Amino acid sequence: MVHWIEVGQIVNGRLFRPTSKADRALKRRLSPDAIYQLVKHRLALTGLPEGFASPQGLRSGFMTQAALDGAPIQAAMRLSQHRSMAQEQKYYDNVDIAENPASDLSG
């Protein structure tokens, strides 16, 4: 990841971007279809079925893991670029309280 950021000279904006024919990271974001095709291709390389994972599943998995790790919801939303606090709160509400490191803060 660090190598990609350095080589792509990414200082702000989207992390995952298309590349030019000269292998330079472009400024624009990947299209939703491009992201789907990347996930599909990587699944095929591993031998997993196409429906094993999806871009949305990876995104929601990130939010669930952030909740499990006790990350503030606002910080996770900044990274995932989710906009609806009500929607994202569901990921946090679904985390078992016993598995949530934030429960250690209650004494």
C-alpha cells in the first residue's frame, strides 16, 4: 500500500485509481464497474467463486471490523466515504458488546 501511494504520488483524494497506459496513477476515481471487475478478477485468481465477495461486502466488512476494533464511527466513515450515520450505525449496533473493545472503557 505504501509503495502504491509513493509510486502514484498520491497526497490526497482517492487511494484506488485507474492507471494510464504509461502506468501512472490518474486523478479520477475507479468506476463502480471497474471495482467490481477487479474483485471478480482477484477472486478468479484465488479459485474462489465469483459470488464469494463483492465491493459492497468488502466495504460493509470494513465497517464491521472498525466497530469490532472500537474505531470511532466518524473516523471509519471518513475512510469508507459512507454518508449516512443512520446506515452506518447499524454496523456498530450489530457488533456483540462482549467482543467490542470499547466495552473495556466502561470499567
